[in-house]
Amino acid sequence: MRIGFIGLGIMGKPMSKNMLKAGYNVTVLETSKSAAELQAAGAQTASSPRTLAEQTDVIITMLPNSPQVQEVILGEDGVIKGAKPGSVVIDMSSIAPLISQEIAGKLAEKGIDMLDAPVSGGEPKAIEGTLSVMVGGKKEVFDRCYDLLKSMAASVVLTGDIGAGNVTKLANQIIVAINIAAMSEAFVLATKAGVSPELVYQAVRGGLAGSTALDAKAPLMMDRKFDPGFRIDLHIKDLSNVLQTSHEVGVSLPLTAAVMEMMQALKVDGLGDRDHGSLVQFYEKLAGVEVNR
């Protein structure tokens, strides 16, 4: 199975490296900033999405948002122009579910299968190869690609037809965003009341308030480490897709909308490229305190 990978960013680069470590033949775009690093690790290179698709059997995309995915797959020099009937496109980006369905429809006309397979876990789990992958598509295509996806992930779950993967990712992003906002409120309250956020964290993490998000983000908040594992700008993009989808299906999401406004305020303050754990700084600004150990 020959793999093409497009999108060697914070997530895509370590994901590609894990496929190489698992013994897969991987081709990346030579125009990528990380192409030389991947080539040194054993990857082949191609000059365009079209030529990459001509040389591979499964083409994976890991890109910022819907327009980039559409351009890379359906554009003038896109994957669709080079992929053969029977090839599989796996879009691991987080995009609008309806766009996934539209792209899959265009590919199907050419006999090309597609899975939408967004991930959760951020850069640390991408490096470890322990991501959670939420997949939409045909079961037979999923089964063919399961081992490949497992080379990058601890959990790979088929959640329904095309688009279901991205609906699941949107649900994931709601839960993560509101978790981070809740812990930010809690630690700012503790700080303002003169109680150690570190001791509050240790006290609650083993109870019902404990969560993977709490354990991943609370220590970084208290250590003032806001380097991007997952940028505010990208979470804004995801919540925009959440709210767009909620309007399309007729669902009110008031908590998501509130956190979206907090993130927009941080972006205005110039923090869009910081980690989404920076949500604590929204509350710190209101309370006039700083959360520390």
C-alpha cells in the first residue's frame, strides 16, 4: 500500500513519521517546509497533489479548513486529477461535514473512495502515535484502511457514513472547548479567593470533575506554557464549523457560542496563535489575577 500525505504541519509531520516507522511507503509534497525532514526519514516526494495521487494508492490530507481541502483534492492540479479508480482519499482535516459529503460525491464519480477521519489529541498524541480518530465512510473502505490509521492512533472508530467523522469531531471540539473554559473559571475563582489552583487541581482530578482535558491543560495553564499544541485560531475555525452545522440542522448551542466569543476576544488581543489553554487568560483579564502553581 503506497501512501501519499499532504499537510505536514504541527499534526501532519509527526503523523507521517509514524507511518514511516510502521513500514509504510510514504510520499509527501516536495514544496512542503518539512519535506526534506520527511525525506531524510525515508519518504518519497512528489511535485503536486496530482502527481502524488498518481504515485500512490491512499492519499491522506491534513489541512487547516474546508477551502484548502477542496483545492488540494478537487483543484486544477488536485488529487482527483491523478488518483486512479479504486484509490482512497482519507481527509484527516477537521472541516464542515457537508463539505466532506460534497468532496466524496465528486470523488465517487471517478471511482475513488473517501473517508473523513478527523483526529483529536493535539501535537503530543500525534507525536506519540496515540491520536483518537473519528471516521465516516463505507465499512469496507474503513476495514481496508484500519491498520494504516492505527499506525497513527490509539483509537480508530467508524461513526457512520461520510460526514459522520466530522460531526463527531465537532462534538469533540464542543466538549474540549467547554472543558477548558470551565477549568479556567474554576482556577481563576480559586486564585481570587486565595486558594492554590494546584491544590484544587489535585483535589478534584480524581473525582467527577476529572477529565483528560483537565490533566492535559491544567498543568500547562499553571506553568504559563501556552505554546500551541492546538491554536486558538484553529479552535475558532472548528467552533465556526460547529455553529454553521448547528444552524443547518436547527440546534441551539448557547455554551458553544459563548466560548466562541471568548476565543474571538483572545484573537483580538493577539493570542490567536497561542494554545487553546490560553482561554484562562480571558478570565484572568476580567478578574485581574494570574493563575500559577
